[in-house]
Amino acid sequence: MKTENNLRYYEDFEIGEIIPVGYKTITREEVTRFAEEFDPQPFHLNDEAAAKSLFGKLSASGWHTASMFMRMYVDSVLKNAASLGAPGVEQLKWLKPVFPDDTLTGRYHILDKRVSQSRPGVGILYGKAEMMNQDKEIVMTFEGSGFMRCRDSELSV
Amino acid sequence: MKTENNLRYYEDFEIGEIIPVGYKTITREEVTRFAEEFDPQPFHLNDEAAAKSLFGKLSASGWHTASMFMRMYVDSVLKNAASLGAPGVEQLKWLKPVFPDDTLTGRYHILDKRVSQSRPGVGILYGKAEMMNQDKEIVMTFEGSGFMRCRDSELSV
């Protein structure tokens, strides 16, 4: 069970590690589809309202930006790791608007790690996420913890 | 312009106000559709993997839960307010898993407000969001700021 896969476990992550999360170009259709379902404010839905907004033009919901980072992090890290979920994030900052056709990239910087005292076999990674656009502007940052199975734990995940 | 609508402006929100955000029943299809696009971890996608996870059964991505709160907040508050977006949130906590067929509700508690020093005509509301399930368990909380146009500002939003 524990050796027949190539998953990264808690022990395989190192403090100081900086993990790139690839690239994602966001389309106008994605911006408006997310906004229609989750954040139907005019500046996320139509150009005229957006032009008069603080953003200046149609921009993605901040929750969409965070969700896109999650997808990039899953594809780059978690799909090959013994991930057990996450309890939350801190200091989620939307620093710049994200516009249709922006190409986003990012990285996850592991700042700390420890084994859970209350849940045997569960490790906790603490890190900082950063997302940038094609002009190297940081559009979003947050910090947060993630649970990761320890290599020799009895957890079946 | 400023009197022909029923929008709530910065001045119309009061510190201490607690705003209910309605109800939302989440379906299995919504859980897996969001997860496929943004958080394709096995415990958000299939029952077998979820049964072996810390969550015990198929659960929604935390980003999905946050996005659903946003939709409820838009429908209850922002669609009738002079909202100008938000710079971020703090202490986003996923306290309990959200499962298919859960009926979620929530409230937004306005904790503080002030007029922006750097952006004339922009007010800042600071509040705490809470989301509960049908068993009155708090599943998610976060705090955060939102920008709201002041009633007599020259902003066209």
C-alpha cells in the first residue's frame, strides 16, 4: 500500500520549498460563467458596468481567482500527494483585478510543517500562495494550512 | 442618479447589523461539477475515496462553500447595494465538511465601517461571515472588508 505509488507524503515536503503551479489562461466565458453562478455583480458580468467600476473593465470574481489557484495547486502538487484536505486560509488578498485573457501563474512556498498532536498520522503543512499575471503583477496571495498523511500512518487515504 | 434607485449605500449600513443571507441546498451534481473544475481531489469526486478520507463521505470543496456564501450574500445584500468589490478576507475557516443535500444558511455581521482615506467616495465595511448547515453546525466563517460607494460621491457606480 505504502510503497506501490509515487505519492508525496508529509515527510517529503520541506520547509523553504517553493513549488511552481503552472499556467492558466482565463477566458471571458469562464469569468462570466463563474460570476453568473457565484458572484453575479455587474462588474463581473458586463463590460458597461465594469467600465464604470473601480476595476475599469470586466474582471473575475476574487473567489474565482482563488479557485483557479486551487486547481493549479491540485494539478501541480496535490494530485500526486497524500492530501487530506485543509482547515482554512488566512490573509487572502486580492491585490489586482484578474481580466479575461490574463495568463496566470503562481507558486506555493512551504513556510512550516508539523505533525498533528490530536490526529495521529496527520501532518500539517503551512504555506503561502502567490498568483501572478503575465505582467508579473501579484494578483492574489494567501497563507494557509493543509493536512497531509504521514508515510507510515495507518490512515487508508 | 442618486435618488432614483433603492440601492443601499455605505451610509445605510450600521455597525452591529446582522444580515441573514437566505438558504441554499447543495446538490451532489454541484459538488462534483465544482470539484471537477477547481478542486479535483478524490474525496470531492467519488464516494469510495471519500469514505476513506477524514471527511467520511463525499464533501464539497471549501472554495465551493465560500463561493456559495458569496452568491447568497450577493442575492441578499450586494445586488441592492452600491458594492465596489472587496480587497480580501481573513481567517477563512472550514470548520465542518459540507455534504450533498445539506441546506446551508448564514449571516453577515457588520463589525466596523469607515470612509477610505485614499479613495474619496469609497466606504469600507468590515464584517464576519458565518455559514451553518441544517443541524445548526457552523461549517465556515471568515472576516473581511468590502468597498461600498458613499451616497453623495461622484463615482458613477
